[in-house]
Amino acid sequence: NFKEHICPKKIQNPGKKAIKKEPEMKETEATKVNLQDDGKKTGKKEPEIKESKVKKINIQDLLPNVTVCRLKEETSPKSKPSYDWTPDNTLPSGWKSTLIESALGSIKDMKFKRYLSPEGRILGSRPQALRYMTTNSTFTEKDINEMKKGLPQEGWLSRDFLPARWMIKKLNHGACIVLTDRFETLKSIRKVVSYMNLKQFRKEEIEKVKEGLTIFLREIGPRRLSVSEPPDMGQKRKTPD
């Protein structure tokens, strides 16, 4: 009888205590560790304290006699340049052009054309307008050909040493610009050679163009300076295409 009363108590009591207390100890330890080590959980209240501190610091409180205003709201947007656009019979339907004077000292007396597309886009030269037209599906082949017809009127020339549909234009300071069949402008022999190598032209074609450009530049030569004109000191001059 004595054994029967003691054994069930020993088996039941430790078992129940181990099952009940072990999960409770794990949960309490885990929650304590998380609350202490987890920066995200403990840091939830920190931003609130920082924000409240920042809100209390106000310029108006530090300088009560000074009026603070926002200058950003008072600034006005920059005005776009306005041109006198007129219809041009060398342009496709809907296009307009205008003449502007150069602001550069070296080419101050020269005037350049600007072009206005039917969509209202301003383009700085006819080659630039042609590049825009060839990459825009709204323009027809007829429009592009009509724009191309005006190239000779602006000084673009065809030469036998150039590849098919390429052109060249003299500049007023003894240089030239080469126009490719894709209406890209190349402003030196080095750039022409680099472009032709990139497009995988034959070596014979590249040498022909190099030789032709060298002769062409020798023929046009540097422009003679007038008595009232200062000599060129080697400064680079930017001209439109």
C-alpha cells in the first residue's frame, strides 16, 4: 500500500511541472532577449522622441523678431527666347524658320537659321532637323526629301572623294564639316576616320576620304584677316552644323 500511494505522486508531479514551466521559461526568456537585443523593437519609440525634439526647435522661436519667408515661391521661371518665325519655301509643309545673329565674337556678323517643327520643336540646323525627322515616324519620305533639297542652299557640297550621299561644308575660318548619309556631322579628319572605322568602311575608302579632305582644306585655306579684324589666337570657335 505504501508503494502504491507514493509512486503515482512522484510520476505525476514532476511531469506536470516540467511540461508547464519549460515553455513558460522559454517564452519569457525569448521575449526578454528580443526586447533587449532587437534594435527595431526597442527603436520604435526613439524616432518619436527625435521628431518631437525637432518640432520644438523652430527658427521663429530662436529669432522672434525676424520674419521668415520662402524665397522659392517668389522666384519666377526663366523666360524662353522668342523668335520671329516665318514660313519658308525650302521647308516641308508646317515648318518655319528664323534668322538669328551669333553672339560669339569670332563669328559675330554671321546669321544662322533656326527651324521650328509643326510640333513646336526648335532645331538649330537643317542637319539636326533631318536627324529629328528620320527618327520620327510622323514625317514622310517626301517631307525628308524636301528638307534635304535645302542643303545646297546652306553651303553643303557633294564631292567625289566622299562616300555616297555624304556632303561637306566650308567654314569661314578655314575648316569644314562633313555630313554623313545619316545626317551626322563630323568636324575633323580624325572624327571622320574614327566614324568610318566604326561603320567598317574599307581601308581604301578611308584613305581616299583622308586624302580628299586634306586637299579640300588646303584649297579653301584659312580666311584672310582684314585690317580691323584681330588675329586668331588659336581659340576654338563653335559653329552650328
